[in-house]
Amino acid sequence: MNVLMIHGIGQEGSTQQILTDKWTKSLHRVAPGLLESAAVSMAYYGTTLADWTTGKMKAAVGMGVDDTHVDIGDDEELKFLASALEEALVESGGGEAEIEAALEEADSNAVPMDTFFGRRLVGLVRALENIAPAKGSILLRVVKQGHTYLTAPGAGAAVDAIVRPYLQRSPQVLITHSLGTVIAFKLLREMEAQGKDVEIPLLITMGSPLGLGAVKEKLGPPRRKPSFVKRWTNFYDPSDFVALGKDLDESTFAAGIENDGTVDNQTSNAHGVIGYLPHKGIIEALKKAM
């Protein structure tokens, strides 16, 4: 069986081989030899997307842990990020009062206060971090690279050109995480529209932002499980601020997706892939597909 892994954000400091070994060892720690007979590949796009994301002059938005950079001159980018962060804040029980309180604490030099969306972005991230430290900046990093992939001229094409050839193998099991779930869905939808004849017995998505309104808007229709995907299982930790504790179902994304929200991700932000891979539901799904 072919097994393809598609990673998420922030992997520009790693390599294809390091990530392949990291994911495989995480699975083998709880299921020794699970992938020994499989042809395992990692679609590595980390440095390519990072270069596109940081390829122009940015203004820093100081948010504490894991600062990222935002182009304060791009209203569309700021609207996208603010929309995703606002959805996360509401899901965690926050609102306008928390945003205003957080802004009172913000350094006025972090972002020009006459930039409406930039100012709101600072308040949103700080409000999220007040509720759960570092979670705001973790989500911002995810949606930032997601925005680059979905909208920056050339970025999506560059990443797709790397990942697309791997998806031609058949049959093949797909294991995807974070932004990798968005890339996988976008390319599988493209392949279905082109009438590609491939067999995917199992698609695993972990910590997926596919349920975020901002991401769905950029992806556009149609949203459905590709016909050649026999089984799609989606896993999330209810505390994962990227997945927002949401099932991917007919009301939030598409019908025909199985969901498991019982993951107890022990990584610091409840989003790390190493906290997902050992989950018993993922192991059981892989054993059945292999």
C-alpha cells in the first residue's frame, strides 16, 4: 500500500526525510511495524510556502509567543485573518468586551492604530491569548500561511506543483495535518473534476481548519467528499484552536465525513501532529486500510 503524508504549517526548518521519520516513529511507538510494508512518502512544501509567505516587506504585529508577520497594507489579508480569529474567539466564549480589554493592554507601536483591521487583529489575538496563552498566535500562523496558499499569486500553484504528483499513486492512503488537509482537499477536488481514476481507501485529516468560515470562503464550492475517497475520517482535539472543536459534517463542511473529537493532544497547543498520530482512532483506521 502507498501511504502519503501531507504536513502542516511551520515546517520550513525541517526536511522531507526528518518529517517522514518523525511521523512514522510516532505511529510505530504505539503500533510497531504498522507502516513497514508500505511505500511511505511525505509531500514536503514547507520552504516553498514559507518563502511565499515572507517574500515581501512585512510589518511586525507583536503578539507574544511565536510572533508572526502580517502585511498591514493588505486589507484582504487582514480581513481573512480577523475573520478566522473572531470565529475562534467566539467559539472560546469571548467577544467584543474581551477584544477592547486586550487592546487597552496592547503596545500602540505594535501596529498603526489608524489601521482598522490591523488594530482589530491585535485585539483578537491578544484576547485569544488571554483566554488560552499562545493559542491566538498559533491560529494566526496557521491562517496566515493558509491565506498565502489560497490567495497569493503563484503560491498555491507552487505548492500544488509539489504535492500533485504524489497524489497520482493508486491505491493510496492519505494522512494529512493542519494546512495539509486544505491542500489535500483542494487537489483531490481538482482531480475529481478532471475525472482522474485513482483509489484512496482512506483519507485522514487531523487538526483541520477546513471548517473555518474564512477558509471555506476562499476555497469556494463545491464542498463534498471526493467520489474516489472510500473513507474520510477527521480527528480533532476539542481544545485545538485550529479545528475549533468542530466536526466536519454536512452543516460545517460536507457530508460523508466520519468525525472523532476524542483526541487528547498532549502537545502545548493541542494542535501538534505528534499529539495526533498516536490516537487509537487513527491507528485503528490505518490498520483497517492497510
